[in-house]
Amino acid sequence: MIVIGIIGYGYWGPNVLRNFYNNKDVKVLACCDTDNMRLRKVKELYPDLKIFNDYREITRNPKIDAVAIVTPVSTHYEIADDAVSNGKHIFIEKPITSLSSEAETLIARSEKSKKIIMVDHTFLFTGAVKKMKNIIELDELGEIYFFDSVRVNLGLFQHDINVVWDLAPHDISVMNYLIPKKAVSVSAVGSGHINEHIEDIAYLTVNFDNSLIAHFHLNWLSPVKIRKTLISGSKKMLVWDDLEADEKIKIYDKGVDIETREGSYNLLVKYRSGDMWSPQVENIEALKLETQYFVECIKNNIKPFNDGVAGLEVVKILEASDKSIKNGGKKVCL
Amino acid sequence: MIVIGIIGYGYWGPNVLRNFYNNKDVKVLACCDTDNMRLRKVKELYPDLKIFNDYREITRNPKIDAVAIVTPVSTHYEIADDAVSNGKHIFIEKPITSLSSEAETLIARSEKSKKIIMVDHTFLFTGAVKKMKNIIELDELGEIYFFDSVRVNLGLFQHDINVVWDLAPHDISVMNYLIPKKAVSVSAVGSGHINEHIEDIAYLTVNFDNSLIAHFHLNWLSPVKIRKTLISGSKKMLVWDDLEADEKIKIYDKGVDIETREGSYNLLVKYRSGDMWSPQVENIEALKLETQYFVECIKNNIKPFNDGVAGLEVVKILEASDKSIKNGGKKVCL
Amino acid sequence: MIVIGIIGYGYWGPNVLRNFYNNKDVKVLACCDTDNMRLRKVKELYPDLKIFNDYREITRNPKIDAVAIVTPVSTHYEIADDAVSNGKHIFIEKPITSLSSEAETLIARSEKSKKIIMVDHTFLFTGAVKKMKNIIELDELGEIYFFDSVRVNLGLFQHDINVVWDLAPHDISVMNYLIPKKAVSVSAVGSGHINEHIEDIAYLTVNFDNSLIAHFHLNWLSPVKIRKTLISGSKKMLVWDDLEADEKIKIYDKGVDIETREGSYNLLVKYRSGDMWSPQVENIEALKLETQYFVECIKNNIKPFNDGVAGLEVVKILEASDKSIKNGGKKVCL
Amino acid sequence: MIVIGIIGYGYWGPNVLRNFYNNKDVKVLACCDTDNMRLRKVKELYPDLKIFNDYREITRNPKIDAVAIVTPVSTHYEIADDAVSNGKHIFIEKPITSLSSEAETLIARSEKSKKIIMVDHTFLFTGAVKKMKNIIELDELGEIYFFDSVRVNLGLFQHDINVVWDLAPHDISVMNYLIPKKAVSVSAVGSGHINEHIEDIAYLTVNFDNSLIAHFHLNWLSPVKIRKTLISGSKKMLVWDDLEADEKIKIYDKGVDIETREGSYNLLVKYRSGDMWSPQVENIEALKLETQYFVECIKNNIKPFNDGVAGLEVVKILEASDKSIKNGGKKVCL
């Protein structure tokens, strides 16, 4: 039985608590939040839990094996550092920290104490992303040409982070998971309309060491909600539309065949067009699978694939994005 | 009666010829193309037309008042310059020229000879763009926050120009028409997969002197066809989906109201959500209206709004885009 | 404070209980079900409730003012009759009874005892239906030409009632609410594939005393889920797509204008086509509003519009549908 | 070389003429129409054709092998009879005749004179219908449960036939082609709003000798255009959406598995849900293929599958539909 404490009960915390609570290998011992209203809610739903205002009541409780940190990103490092120092495994919200250097410190300390850090990139546990991972591993798409992601809607405005930090961690973590290539540079542009200091719309490009290009449109000011990713490869092409109820993934047997390459003017490009196929995707709550995986990693001493290093890779891109935006879209090397 | 000669009978030329031919104020005298197969087709459909291989038979024919130049962009300047030098009015395909300096020369010469240059930015004559122009002029959207355009599909690959020069002129001309603000800088990224020297996917950002941001996704390698533009303003938001049969434009009574601005942490953002409205748009062939407008401009000595200067503005952005792509997305001032 | 007992805690019961429980003017005293597993669930979520297996513990409890009957339709009459006989107000699932004669008996008895019967036609309390009611009352559509409803998907198979009794009550209640005309006859066809005695696909037509025609496609065997209603009138036309997240109702300024009617060969039909408009609809849980309305009706002695008579009208059409199906689509008068 | 004459140059005639004209095995000799404006149009586009007002100039011309009859249905019999009597092969618009008895006469006479009658059920030559035929022949769907077709839009009103005769021939011919079962009875309901004597909205049910049921919604008064057919079988289910640009056919690996059938209350129904697959469909003009097939049938003395008998089957259902509508939906045996 793994004993877990939950730190933070805001927007996402209730889901994390519920999933750990319903895991038969877990005992959730306590939950803390600075807001007493929220704690009262915890007590109503889970009368057996201890509640605290101070997270140290959890990070320093010797009965607790692991903590889930579900607080604003600006507080992640302080809390996670305290938890690691006290020998806890950590399940932490994305992005892992506000600075890549903080993530590096946490990684180093957790490795030393042989504790697990798992960053909650929930999307990696959805049926759609798992199916795409499988398709790409089977080389169905061939060489990947581009990864184009659009995540836009009206709101939910954040006051402490910009739209890139708010929305892009989802898509960057998916890209890093699906495409086993190292990003080498980033360029980004953005603009703040509601608060000029906080970008509410941004475009982020990630470059690799070949012609692969990844691009992310992140937007809090769109009249319509779009959650669509295009991934084109030399063999097949894929569309992931997360708002589709039933057909989230569509694979197109489409492409371009090059007949000759003796010179750009002699290049004979032929289009290939075939069937479309929409595989069924698993429909289990992603967070349930992820929290189960966290427990298994602890029990079997496995390094999770969504570990601190995976979280750090995301933060590096977010940091580079901020830097590039400040420099008018200038390329920032990673 | 305006006497017109058509230069070029490839992909778009047949439409230009047909529209001028059917205009009762026009006599189409001749058509030229270097390809005799195409000329034979002209002769079949329009037995009364003279056909030539050399464009000079048209530009230097004293009976001809105006020429339509519907050839590859690399040939535009030479032909247009010869036409202007011979005192012809010019209807020319977009983009006007390969270099902004060439466009400037053409503009100067045509002004001197008091002849009209009209650049064929056909989209400006569609019912959808005219309706959006009307909506924006009535200030229905309020202050424009962003202009986001996606124009992607599989192919049609070009061998002499990249995807930006191929597809973006449409969207840039629409942006310039709808938003009466001067673009100040451009940053762009792109990548070539089929031919590494010719970008087949690119992202272009245009900046203005305020927080307005425009962005263009241009792609020859997408599995799905998308032609969608989002325009958000402080009052209302608009989506233009050119692939919709009936509801091309949707206006959302949605937005963000700011209650206080005493500091970014005290900012109270409120979402406003209301009805959606899809105005009917005129359904007349845009090129028919544009060619009629060309004839009227000649007859009444009117300077067209889609004149050489409008064409030059587009080329400047295309040039800056190329420069920025070569420099890894660095901002290029206009 | 109205004291309420809940009878039945299967598929829909939990929603009814929760809504009454959260109503500040209501005290839910007890819940009964024949299934002890379900009762245990009730006790977990609502430890203060009394639980019973026998509904008579509720219908005959003098402390209880009103009962909610959320059981299979075949049990409705027996339970409701016992409740009415014991002076309770009744909130009852649709369809009110299996036979119209049973409904008539209940109505007569409840009128005698001056108690309320409200039939849970939840859809009438959705934002979409309320908005359509409003539009039709304002005569925006003009004379209604037809009401065409499609409610199809794969499953949920019922073992005791056919697809008409399962799905049509929703749409018939909406039709009766929106169109203040008396249905005069019904014809229906259907077919059972999984169980030949129970229609799993059926088409129902309802006729009125003018050219208005209503039609319902009900289907448990469709590969895709469709919930779409078309209502065309002489002035405007409306589409209600209940699966749309944001634009559930679209009103089309479209129609047919008749120029002359001197004879069918001289009839000049002109199409009118204008803007489309999608009004925002209220987004409050319909059952919350309906349960509040039930409480208000009791408190203020109001006859609800979705009363026993409204429920009876629906059952009459369902009965006629069965009769017509058995007679190969023969028209059955109401 | 087959010599063909075209009778009728209204809405569809130009397509028939063009396709025969472009067929290298055909010489189109003449075209007739009662409207001289139309004949002038013919002369402009095809100066080599002879034009007439009287169809007998074509049916009785000994140089002509075959005639295409593209006139209003009320004139079909007279013209076709004259053509058959004069030994011509016939390509005739759907529906073949206004009365089934007329069709029977034509069939008998053409058989006697060993001439071909082909009814222009163009849809049978579309890529979508050919693909569905192929899927059903491979028994991919299993036993067919239902065929549900919706063909609705605003207009195009006809003055001499109702909406069933106007629109249903398409869908009935597709049903007859795809489902090799004999329809046994028909019931239909309908209503006329613009002209009370001509139904502008109708619902048609076709019954077979098993539980298979076919249904057609035909409507000239719908605010939206829908062209959608659902075909569910015991193995798989199919949706044909003719308005989709790219994915016209979708096949769902969905269904219902029955575990036991000892009695309706013990029936265990299990839903099966798997991948969706959208096969590419051929994109060649259907009428081109059909006119080629007509020529091949003549040359090789083949009886076409869309012959007079196929046309007769459609007319029988249309006749029965009229009869049923007049009798309030009463079942009419075929």
C-alpha cells in the first residue's frame, strides 16, 4: 500500500485526489490547500482524510511515501524540493517548474535519493495519443514531415503565466512522446491584448536537425474551440481532432511520390490518395491510467517515461519560447 | 469598347479570357502562349481570336488598349514593362512581380503614362470578403486583435516558387484589404521536404505597430484541405471558412470584458458569449466582378483599390518572408 | 419545505434524487428500490436518507408530500395510483403509463384530490426547447409546414418496450409543446431485427387537421448518433441539432414565396434565401429547472404545463403507433 | 460508330449530349427540342449537329441507331414508343414512364425488336454506389437490417410531379441495385404546402419479405441540404453522405451481438464497436461511364443491368407510393 498526500485542491486537484483515492493500492492520507473553502469540500467528500493548510504537514510526514503536487507552477519548485528532500516520490503537475534550472536540481536530487518524479502530462495516457504512438512506432507514417498543433478557444485566462505556458505543455509533451527526435531550436511570436505583459495568443515553432518542423498555435482569444493536430509523413498522414466524439484519429493513405530528383525543375511530383482509416481508441480516463502507472513505477522501481527529464524538456522549450517572443521571433537554440 | 489581349493561357488564363470575352464592353482581340496546344484550345473555343506565340504581338499592337498578363510570376516584369512602355493598361496575376523593386518600377511608369495597373487579387471580389469588409467598416468587430489564416492541402506543388509565394498572396491581400493598418515587420519559418530548396510548408507572422498580430499557415503537405481565417476583435469575433457551402462567414457575439486594470494580478477578465450570426454572402463569380471593375476603371479613369501599390505591399511581405525564413525566423522590418 | 420520497434508483433516478436533494425548498426523506446494491449506493452518497425495498413505505408515509416515480413504465400505474390514493403529488417519468386509460384514471383521481401530476418530459426545460418555444410564439417561423425528428444511435436496447416507447416520448413531448395544434391521426411502420417482437427501428408520422406533417425516425441500430429536428415554416426554417456543443439551434431566413395560384401550372415559386442566425441558449441542467418548477407548482398550487394531460397526449400517440405498426402503417385516428 | 439523336435539351440534356458527343464510338447526328432558344444554344456549341423541333425527325431517321430521351416524364412513353417502333435503342431519363403499364409495353416491344432500353439511373455509375455494391457483394455488412435515405433541400419545385417522383427514383434505384431482394409492399405519407395537390414533402417505406425495412425522406422544403443514406447490417454498418467532398462512404465496424435468444426477457444484447474505414471512391463523371456502357451494350448486344425492367421496378414503387399517400399511409402491395 502506497501512502499518498495531495498538495493543492484547485481546478485539477480534485481529479488527482479522486483517482488516487479509488486506486486499491493507494491510501490517500491527507490533502492540503491554502484555501479553507476547498478543504471543507475535501472533508465533505472524503471524511477520512486529514486536511492541512501547510504543505509541510504532508512533505514532512514520515508515513507518507509519495506526494501529488497540484498547485500553481510558481510554487512547484519549493514544494517539490521539500518533498524530495524528505524522501518522497513526486507526482507533479505540468509544467514541472518555472525554470529549467529548478527542474535540473529536482532531477538530480531525486536521482540521488532514488525517488521517482512523474510529471502529469495526462494526454500521454489518452487512448488517442497511445494509438498514435503505436502507429508511429510501426512506421506507418514513414519519415515525419511536420507536426502542426492548434489549441485555441475563448479563455481560460491565467494571471501569472502566458498562453504558451498554459496550453503548450500538453502539445509539446505529445510531440516529444510521439517523435523521438531532439528539438534543436525554437522561435516564437506572440501578443498580449487583454494584459499587454501576458501573451494571450502565440505561435511557437520547434526545429529539429532535419527538415522536420513543429508548430503550435496557442490562443485564449479564439471565437471557436479547436484542438487539432496534423502529422504528415512520407508514407501516410494523420489528423488528431480531440473534439471529435468518436473519430478522434484519422489516418490518410495520402502522400507525395517523387519520381526523379535530378534538379528542382525536373522534379516530378505525384500525389497519392487512398483510403482513410479511423481506428477505435481506448476510452478510459487518462488520469486513472497515469496514477496507476505512478503506483506501479513506485512498487516496481521503474523509471517512468514521463519523468523529470521529460518534464524538463518541455520547460526548456517554454523558456526558449519566452526568450524568442521577447526577441521578435529570433531563433533560440536549446 | 475596350480592346484587350490575353497573355498566357495556362491554369488561370482560360478564366480570365472567358470573363473578358463575355463582358459586353470588351473586345478580346488576341491571345498568346508559348504552348501551341493551348493556343489550339483557344482557337476551338474562340475562333474569332488571333493567336500568337510572342507576347510582343499583343503588347505592341496599337489596336489593343489593355493586356491581361496570366503567366508565371518570373515573367511578369518583362511582359508588364513592355506593355506599360507601349501604353497599355495592365490586368496582372498575383503576385505582381518577383521583386518589389520591379513592382516599384512598373508603378512609376504606369503613373507617368496614366495607365492602370490592376493586380488580380480575385478573393477581394468574393461575396465573403466583401461582406467581411462591410462588417469591419461598420466597426462590428471593434479593435482587431488578430488575423489567423490557414490555407493548407495536399499539393499543388510549384517548381519555381515556394508555398508562401504560391498561397500567401491570397491571404495577405485579404488582410491588407480588411485591416487598414500598415504592417511593420515579418517573421517566418518554413521547411522543404520534397525539394529541400523550396519550402512546402511555412508559417508567416506579420506584426503591426500595436498588439495586432497576423499569422498564416501555408502548406502543400496537409492530408486535409483547410481554408479558414479567424479574426477576433474587442467587440465580436469572426470565422471565415471558405470551404463551407452555405455559411462561409460566422460572426460570434463573444469576447472578453476587462473589469479593472490596476495591475495584472487584479485584472478581472469576464467572458461574454452571445448569439452567432451567419450573413448571406453574394454568390457571383469573383473574377467576373473584378474584370468588370477593370473595365470601369479604364472607362472612368478610376484608380483601382487593387492597384500596383496594393500588389507591391503583398510582394514586400513575400520578400520579407523569404528573408526571415533564411534567417531562422528573424524579424524583418518592412 | 416540501418532503419528497424517491421511488426507483436505476438509470435516471440518481439525477432526480440529486436535483431534489440540492433544492433548498425540499427535504428528500427516503428512497426505495428493489435492488439492494443501488440502495447501498444511495446510503453512501446520502447517509441521511431512509431506504426501503417496498415503495409503499414511501407512498403511505404521511410525512411525505410528494413522490418521484422513476421506475420502469410497466410499474408506473400501480405505484402512481397508490401515491395518488394516499394524497401525494407526483413527479413521474415519461411515458406516464403503459396505457392511456391508466393515465386517464390517474388524472381523474389527482384532480379529485387536488394533487399535481408532473410528467418528467425533461427536454421541455432545456435551453434549446425553451428558445424554440419563444421563437415560435413570436411567430418567427410563420405557419409550420413540418416537424421532422431523427433520434438514432446504436443501442440502448430495452427488453420490455420498443424503440418508439423508448425514444419517441422525448420528441413527441417537444412537438406537442412547440406546436399548439391537436394531432388527429398517426401512422407508423417498424421492424425488429434483434428481437422480432420488439421494433428496434420505426418511423412514425403524426397528422394534423391541415397540411402540417410530423415525422419521427427512431432507431437503435444506427452506426452514427443523430439527434436532429427540422421545423420549416412559411416565414423561416429551423434546425435543432442537439449534438452540437455551441450552436444547437439555427434559424434560416429561407423560404418559398408563391407569386400566383391560378392553377398548378401557373404557380410561380420563388426561393428566398437570407442570413442564418444561431441564438445562444441557456445552459442550465434541465432537470434542475424542472424539479424547481415542480416544487413551485406545489407551493403555489399551479397546474404544470407538463401535467398528466400532457403525458396522456404522448401515450395516446404511442398507443396509436403500436396499433398502426401492427396494421402495416394504416392510419389510426386519435 | 453508333449514330445517336438527342431528344430534349432542358436541364439534363446538355450533359447527355456532351457525354455522347465526346464518346469516340459515337456520332451525335441531331438534337431536338420544342424550345428554339435551347436549339440555338446547341448550334452554338455543336455547329455540326442538325436541330429539329419535332422528335419524329429523330425517331424516324433511318441513319440513327439510338436515341436519348431527355424530356419531361409525361412525354416519355409517346416518344419512346415511337423510337422503339422505329427500331431504335433507347437511353431514357428516369423515371422511365408515368405508368408501369407503359413501361411494360415498352419493354415488351423492345424485346421483340431486340433493342436495348437503358434507363438513366446515373447514381448507379458513381464511385460511391459502385464501392457500396462491391462492399455488399463481399458480404461485409452481413444481413441488411435497414436502408434509410434522406434527400432533402429547398426546391427545386416541379409543377407536374410530386417530390417522390422527382427525388425518390435516385434512391430507389440505388436500393434496388444494392439490395438484391424483391420489395413486396409500400406505404407512404406526404403533404403539399405550396400546392396542396402536389406533395412537397413525403416519407416512403418499402417492405420486404423479411425484417429488412427501407425508408426514404423526400423534401423540397428543408432549410438544409441533406443527402445521407444509412445501411446497417448484422456485421457492419455504412453511412453514405453524398455531400462530403472526400469521405463519401464510411464503414463502421459496429454492431449488436446476441448472446442468447431463449425469450425476449433473457436476450443478452452486446454492442460491438471497432474501427471506421472510409474507402477512396472513383471520381469519374458517372454519366460518362453510363453513356460508355450504353454504347458497349449496343455494340456487344448486352442487356444492361439498368434496363427497362429495372426502370419498371422503380415506377411500380412510385405508383404504389402515390396510391398509399392517397389512402393515408395504407400498405400497398407490389
